[in-house]
Amino acid sequence: MSDIPTPLLEVAAALRLLRDLHLRRNQRPVAATIAALLDASRAHAIFALRPSGEQALANVQYVGELARQYEAGGGLSFRGFVERLRDEAEETRAAEAPILEEGSDGVRLMTVHKAKGLEFPVVVLVDIGAELSRSTASRWVDSEGSRCAVSLAGWAPAELRQHAPIEVARDEAEGVRVAYVAATRARDLLVVCAVGDRPWDGGWVSPLNAALYPAMDRRREAVREGWAQHFGADSTVDRDDTIPLASMRPGIHAFEGDEPYAVTWWDPGVLDLDRQPTFGLRREELIAKDGAPGVVDAGLDTFARWRVAREAAVEQGSRPSHRVVTVRARAAQLAESPNIVKRPGASPGDEPGDVPGDTSGDVRVEVVPRPEGIVVGGVRFGALVHAVLALAPLDAPPATVAAIAAQQARVLAADPSETDAAARVVSGALAHAAFTPLRDAANRAALRREVPVALAEPSGAIVEGVVDAAFETDAGWVVVDFKTDADPGEALDAYLGQVRLYARAIATATNRPASGILLRL
């Protein structure tokens, strides 16, 4: 430290800060790293004093929010977050954080496409140098023939060259429609940037030129009244030579026709073009009150109270209002812990649940023999069998089952042996007597398949899952859960617990008894 020259001490401190943040970047949340950088550098105050400081500060805070969203979506590293920001910036998908609510005074910058369907009191059309449309066609689409021709590396197929004039005309017509949309977004006043000496052809606002420029012999005629009474004679700033006769004279130009209207060409000479950019009222107030006694202390006190309130809000928001667990996880917990009563919602010593006639603890196991020669298994095979059972009609012939299995196999990337085995297992199960009650219930419109359920436990946890099948009888509901394990072994208790939880959820929701069937396929 003693060897560092005095002018470089602040630089050394900044490098130490960056070093510390870099070393811990993957050991804490990305948002925490960004917040630490902003706090240590006092960036909030620096941004607030810059031109458009409120927008800059809002954008910085928006980066912190993006970091939280990145981690909530499964982001793993600080480098990954930086790369995502870079990709969004290159693809122009990154947006500024809004600092104005809808209906507030302010200026909104947006593209014409984003403005579709919206209306504003005043609309200003800018960037008139942007092209109305492309001069060459980049693609041709034949919807009837299901063909598409695109140019690649400067080379274009013959079909694209043949239909290029049609595509260029279509693109130009779309540009005209976009200009019309932009011009009709204004409710009270439309402001169009234009060139006073002559119409600018080829720009995206060129379709409006006919409505902006009067006839050549009338461009020097203008009414000087109202706000135009102080206008000069030239629409160009600091022109040294003679004003052309075709140049627009500032003032109000009337247009006749079925619907008469007027266009005001503004005199740029009356504008204060040399004015320095404003830093905002807040900056002026800070500078003006810098010497006032107590202002800084009051501001620090206000900031301290805000920071305490913010930390309290963050702490409160970090505590989940609900704890959601899956049926599989809850059943495994109940099966592994001897201190937890396996009747959902009951405490040690309690009677069976509080649902009238509840029999959700009644679960029987039925086994459907597999066709000979099937030895495949595993998680993917089980997922494939469940997917086919969820889609196949209960009276489907083997050919239909095989077609559904082939389609679902592509989704799950299953190999042909698994696909064939799943089709045979499902076809054999549908023909078994165990599925007769399900078919009868389906004919009575009393069968539910792939039903999401949720059960609120007294502890406050919410247990969520999807029931494979459930059907209603005169005695109540029957829950059916399919399992494809050849030998469930120690997992059988957890499987039975899942069915009990499903039955409990349905019994609670319907106020009717519910029992369960664990159907091993």
C-alpha cells in the first residue's frame, strides 16, 4: 500500500473491490454481487446526478431484477448471466426499465410495431432516413406448394429471382401500411420530421409526403398567425445562400379537398438548439440545497429508513407463504420416517381423517401379468407406458396402441425395444379384467384421467400430484395408480403412500369416500 502513489490509491481500491467480487461471484447470488458493486461504488448517487439519471438508475436496478430471474430460471454462474445479457443486447431484446406509469407525463420511445393498437395525445415520427422497404427480395414463400426460397451468402435460387418483383412490391406495400399505422396513433397532434427543401423519397415516412408538401408553386405561401407569427422565411438553419423557390416556408399551409386540413411547418430558427441538456430537477435541488444546514443529514436519515424498510421487505418476501411438495416426495418422507403418521392429515393417536366416510387408507394391489419376453424397465420405459395409457382409448385395438406408443417414443427418445414393449404391455393391460371397471366408468362418463390434485395439510404444506385415473361408484371414488416396476421392493410403501395421498385429496375435494388401487403392469 505504501508503494502506491497517492493519485492511484482510489484506482487500487477499485481493483481490490473488483478482485473480491470476482473471487466470490459464483459463491453467492448474482443479484447480491451486483448489489455489492453498486453499494461499494455509490453508483446510485452517481447515476442519479447524470442526464436522464432516473432512467439510468432504473435500468441498473432492472439488471438486478434480471439477475434474480436468471437464477430463478435455473442459471448456474455469473458468466452465464453476463453472456445472456450480451446475447439479449445483440438481438435487441433488452428493454429499458419503465420509470413512468401509464397515463403519466413523459415521452415513450417505441417502434411502430409495438405501437399498434395504442393511441397517444402527441406522436412524433423520427428517423426518416430509415428505408421504407428492401430493394431486393430475401425470400419467396409458396404457401400452396409448401416451398420457400431464400438467399444465402449472396446467392439466390432461380425461383426467388423470378418472383423478386412481386416480393419487393409486397414489402413496399407493407411499409406503406406501417407508415399509415404510425400516422394514425396520434389523437391530438402528429409531428413528422421532414426536409424543407424537397421531399425525402425512400424513407419510411415517404408515403406521408403527399400530405405534407403542397404544390410546388404554393410552398412559399404560408399563413403567419398564432404560434407561427414569429416564424422566419427559411426552414433550414443558418443558410447563407438564397432560399430555393421549392423550399417550404415556415408557417401554416392549408390543404383543400373532401376533408380540408392544415400542416404547420416549423421554423427551426425559433428553437433554442444550443440549450444544454437538463440534469433534472432533483440534481438542481441537490446543488441548490448543498449548503443548507441539515439537508444532508435529513437525506441520510431518509435513506437509512428506506434501506431498513427495503431490507425488511426483502426478508419478508424471501419467506415462502406456501410450501409445495410433490406427492412422490411426501409419500417417500412418510415411508421413511417412523415418527410421521402415514395417515395424511392425522396426528399420532388421531382417528381416521375428518372427511365423512373417509377410507383413503384402503389401498389394494393388483398385478396385471406382462406378456412373455418383456424384460425392459427403467424410468423412461415407465414414462412411456404412462404416456400411452393417458392417451389411448380404453377399448383401443393393439394397432392403435402401437401407433400412440410410436408417437410418444419420439417425444421421450425411447428406443425401438422400449416402444414395442410399452405397446405390448399397454395392450395386454387394456385386455385384462383390471381395466373393466375403468371402461364401465368411462361409458358412464364417471372416469377422470390425468387429473391434477392438491391437498393442503395441517402443517401448511400443499401436496401436489397428478392422478393416473379415478372413477366414481355408488360407494365413492376409486383412485388407480399405474406402476411399471417389475419388483417394487422397498419402494412399495412409498407407492402405497402416493395412492393414499391421491385418495385423501379426492375425498377432501368431493366430500365422498375414496379408496385406491395400485395397479402393477
